[in-house]
Amino acid sequence: MWTEWGLWLEHVIVTAASRVEYVVVETGTWDAVPEPYALMGVFPSPAGA
């Protein structure tokens, strides 16, 4: 199950990055946490790098 979910999430992240979009994953509850659990970014390479 986790492998299938991981492959799906990988597809979502790569597709969003190719469109210069963000992917937000929440805890799934109504209780908002005061700080993010994890914050990650995908940055394009400089031209010619």
C-alpha cells in the first residue's frame, strides 16, 4: 500500500514542480497545527546549470 501511495505522491510532486506549482499535504484533521510539520521546496536549476 505505501509503495503505491509513494509512487502516486511522487507523480503528483513531479507534475506540480513541472508547472511551477506547490503541493500541500495536511494532517487531515480540523485541528490546525501552529507550525508546519515539514516544509520542502523544489527549485528550478539556473539556466545552463
